[in-house]
Amino acid sequence: MHALRILKAGMLTSVQCLLSHRSQFYAYPISGPMDRKSANIANAILSNREEDPLIECTGVAPKIQFLQNCKIAISGADAQWTLEQQKIKIGTIIDVNANQILEGKKMIDGFRSYIAVNGRIHHSVTSYKLVPLKKNDIIEWSPHHKSIPETIINNSKLKKNVITLHRGPEYHWLDEESKHTIDESVFVVSNQTNRMGSRLQGPKISCYPPDLESSAATFPGVIQCTPSGQLIVVLQDGQTTGGYPRIAYIRREELNYFNQLSIGESFSIKMTSTKNS
């Protein structure tokens, strides 16, 4: 058994893995990595399975001590990572010696970074309760003994400043002016953003009627329009039903890019109809 210790937790650090979508049947969120592509890259570098748990870091990097010799991989945003105060490359295998310390700073080219270890982490991950890591937490894993080829995988494009949306079930409830406003305006990721959802700052959007007659299904990427005219993007830990009109949605691949936008960062929207996408 191998282990690491959290010396500083960072802004929001947690263990994430790909969970079965069957959890939605019981009204549990899908959960899992916010940037699935980057998470998969970190696991792939170490010949792990896609569903193996790994550490997700948000905004500001944690400080971690590894208690045994091991191999790790880091992908996603560059947090100016160092190992024993020596700068290291991400997107490749990193050999770590016992008691060495990995740390970073504020992320500079994205908002989320992923740390995988060579094996399967033993940590309770559920789709209905986020448990952030805290100082002195111990994370254990069983190392695998697979052959790990030397490889470098660069996820060179982490985020985009034009996010493609597809028309949602209630898109036709928008008036023509609001449809034009969405296409022509700039929106900002507000500080009311977490793993459940992101409230967008931008122009008021008019939708009539302002509410659904009854709750309807939602999933990560769905964009709801509130009665006040503000847009909300449902994210990985978000509710599975909602009562606001679902005017659009972001496809899973595009949601990876959206989730790498930092709080306060602006973007524009390209709306497309599903049949033409």
C-alpha cells in the first residue's frame, strides 16, 4: 500500500472518478471530473483505467507529501508545479521519491488540474456528497505493476473563449431579441460558481413562460434561464431535475473547455441547432 499526505488543501481539492450514469435514476448527480479529457490524460499516462480515482485541484494547487517511492502524472491547468522546489513538466510520468513534496501556485492557463498515481486510490467517492480534502488527510492506493511506457501527452488547448451551445427544449420560449443578445453578447463566469453550477454575468435574457409547469430532467451542461433573466449552467454535482426553462446545453466535450474558465473570465457564445451540428 502506498500513501500521500495533504499538507495544504488548496482552494478546492477532492478525489474524483467516473461514476455510473445510473445514479441519475435515483436523482443523484453524475459527478466526476469537471474536465474529463484532462483527467483521462493523467490516468492514461500511467496506464490506469479511465474510471480510476484521481485528485482534482481547483484554482490554487495543494501541497502534497508522498510517503513512498511512486510514479505520478499531472494534466490540465499549469499550477507552476514543483517537486522539492524543482520545476516539473506536466503531461508525462514523474518519478517521486519517498517523503518528497509536490506543490504549486495559482493556476495560470486554466482552472483545474489533475494528479494521478500509478494504481487505484482507496477513497470513498459518491455522486451525492462532495468531500473536499483537508490538511493531514491521508490518501492510500494500491500500486499496479503494469508496464508504463514513457509518453508525453499535451492537452494543449484547455479552454476556449467561444463556447458552442445547442438549442435546448425550451429555446423557442426566448423572444427574438434575447436570441440575438445571446449570440452577440459577452458573458462572465461569476463568483457564484462551484461544482454544482455556474451563474453567468451578462445581459438579461427574457423567457416566457418563466417557469416549467413541472420539474424536468437536467444534466451537466444544461443552461437554464431564471425568472430574473440570469443564465445558470448546471455542472457535474448539479441537480438532476429543475423548474427553469432549459434554453440550451453544452455538449460533454465542450463542457471540458467551459470548466477550465476561471472565475471572472469572459467568453462569448456560438449557438447552433442540434440538427445542423
